[in-house]
Amino acid sequence: MIDWVSPKIFKTPSIFKHYYLTTEELINKCIKNDRKAQGELFSRYKNVLYLISLKYCRNQEEAEDNLHDSFMVIFQKIGTFK
């Protein structure tokens, strides 16, 4: 027989709480300087932006630099997102 299991066991671990947010929710958290949200936004879009950059640069190092620069601008100007 199974004893009653506390609902606390089924809560989403805090390390995954940003994983389930929409992009708009992540952006709103990034505007508030939430570092975990920034990390999640980066994780979601780094590969796409890197491949686009690589297509135009045709050089890995330059594509990585462009990716870094792009995210710096994104996070600096994220407050203007509408």
C-alpha cells in the first residue's frame, strides 16, 4: 500500500523554473536583471544566432565574437522590447 505523498515532491526544481517560461516572460525577467533568465534566454537562442553569424562570417572565431557582441547589445537594450 502506498502512503500519501506530499505535493512538495512534485514541485518543479528551482533550477528548471525558467525552462518553462515563454520568451516574453523571460524577457520581462531579463529586464529586471534576473541572471538565470538571461542565461536561459542565451541558451535558447545561442545556436540559432551562432549559425546565422557563421553563415555570414565563414569563420568560427569571428562568428563567436559576433554572437558575444549580439548578446551584449540584446541585454543592454532589452528594456526597449515591446
